[in-house]
Amino acid sequence: MPAITDADFAQVVEGPGVGLVLVDFWAPWCVPCEKLSPIVQALAAEHAGTLAVVAMDVDANPVASARHAVLSLPTLILFRDGQEAARITGTTSEKKVRKALAAHLQ
């Protein structure tokens, strides 16, 4: 899963014609983030070509995470053409992640 930074966030997530982008906001010390990572990676593989999936370390990149009010970890935000379409926060199950994203992946 590619990592993005504050410097390239706008281009990767909010740029013209980017489509669906799932941003995994995480931190190296976040144990629930580690547990969610395989689920996010599976989604990336299943929806390659339809959904771009990227990761952002909030400790190293505080600007974008603050701008999007990421207040707890893990946080997944699905952007559609640069606009927030769905948000999943905290420890959750694969079933709940898939359900939250299903309508947007049709």
C-alpha cells in the first residue's frame, strides 16, 4: 500500500479525476492500526483499478490529518473525487468495513 505525505495529499486524494481513494490514517505505535492493515490491503487487492488505497502516518504528516479532523486511530476515510464519502473510525471488523464501503464500490 503506497504511503502519502502532507506534500502530495492534495494531488493523490483531491486532484482532478482521481476517483475513489481510501486513505488509511495510522501511526506506528497504533496496535489497532496493525490489526486493520490486512483488511485494508485485501480491499486494495480486490478493488484494484476501481479504488486507490493509500496510507498516511499521522505522526509524520499532521497537516492533512488535522485538516480532515482525524482525532482517533485507526481512521479510514473514503474520498470520491476529493470529497469525503465515508469514514470509519476505531477498531472494527472486516464485515463493518466492507459494509461501510459497499455502496461506494458499486
